[in-house]
Amino acid sequence: DVDLDVPWAAVFAGALIVTGFALVFLASTGNRAGLVGLGITLSILLGLMSTVQAIGDISFAGGIGEKTEAPVTVDDAAGPFRLGIGDLEVDLRRVPFPAGVTEVAASVGIGHMVVIVPSDVSIEATASAGAGEIVILGDSQDGVDVDWDFDEGPGTKRVVLDISVGLGQIEVER
């Protein structure tokens, strides 16, 4: 089993340069429609890769699609809950939170995350978004490289959320 670490940005850039030279070379023949399409496709791919690299590391662990996590024990609530691309819902309303602190971790590479916390539990959150929006109990922050330390205040039962999205939105609600 060979694991190759391919520098895809360099490969696409090189292919775009070769495509440009081919367009110049074949300009007199008039047969260049396929090369124009290839050049556009390579340019779009390079643009997307540059955007993802500018945002930072995006983890695609956890698959693609819609995922609902509804733990029923404190141990199960710890996670970490992960989704690569799509919609992740972490519903904590059935967890019998004890007095004290319970930590919960969740992340989405690209997409949307909703964390639902029971009304009798106070919330402390360390939330981050490479690019997007974070909404916690109706308050929001958005932009690029958003880091938000939220603290609802003291409570006998307290959930500490470590939540992140690479590109997308996080919502914490009751």
C-alpha cells in the first residue's frame, strides 16, 4: 500500500501552463475548443484550492451527507462527532447531565452543524469557523477565521462545547 502525498495545486498549475502553451501553439489551426474548456476547468480548480488553503485546514473526516447524533449517556455525549461535508445535528436533550462539567466535541469540514442543548444545562463554548457564521443562542459572529469563546454563566450542570466548522455555519440552540 503506497501513500503518495501529491501537491495537487502544483499539478493543476503545471497542467494549466501546458494548456496555455498548447493554445498558443494551436492558435493557427482553429482546433482549440477542448483546450479552452480544460483551461477554464483547471482555473476553477486552482481557485477553489486557493480558497480552501486560505481558510486553513479543513478536515473531511466523518463522511459526507446528513448525520444526526442523539447520545443518551454522558460518555456517548463526549464525541467527538465529525462530518466531512454536509449537515450534522448533535441533539443532547436526552443526555442525563450530572452536576459539574461535561465536555462535548464536534466538527464539520464543510457544511452546517446544529447542537441542541437542554434548557437546564448552562453552556460554555469554544467555537471556530474558518469561514462562515457561528450562532449561539441567537447571538452571532461571522467572517473569515472566526474564533468565539462563549460563556452563558454559572450553572450546576454545565456543558463545555468544543465545536468547529471549516467552511459553513454552526448553530447552538435549545
